[in-house]
Amino acid sequence: MTNFAILYTYSPTSEKIVETRPEHRAFIAGLHAEGKIVGSGPFTDGEGGALIIIQLPEGSNLVDAETLMNNDPFYAKDLLDRREIRTWNPVTKSF
């Protein structure tokens, strides 16, 4: 499997994020049911944003991860201030 870390940056006070969160969580739940989510959740430091770690079949690349994550309502509705997707190598896998 190839792992990707996705970092979302968004305002902790965004009403549109709050309104869209159920759709976002349904999207993440669907990926989890497909075995693609390693871990996912918001940061709790009051700064907003979230970290999502996905796993795709071996040989997948950044375009594959971007294509998948483009379907997240947070991204599709242009609610993120920033999205960063990076290939990630979990040397110590404790999830």
C-alpha cells in the first residue's frame, strides 16, 4: 500500500465548514468502509484544520490521491484555505 498524508487548513470559525461537516464525515466514512482511511480527524488546538491519512494500492501516486480527495465536500465546495497532500512512509506503524 502507498500512504498519503493530507493536511487541511481552514478557519475554526467557518460556518460553511460546520454546515458541510456532516457531508465531509460521510465522505470519510465511505473511504473508511473501502479500507482507504488510516486515520482522520480535526486538530483540537483551536487553530482549525485536520489531518487525514489514506492508503491506496501500491504504485499509486499523488495524482491518484488528489483525484480521490477532490471528492471531499470540503474541497469540492472550495471551503479550505489550503490543502497539502504528501506521500508518507510510516516507518513505525502503530495505527
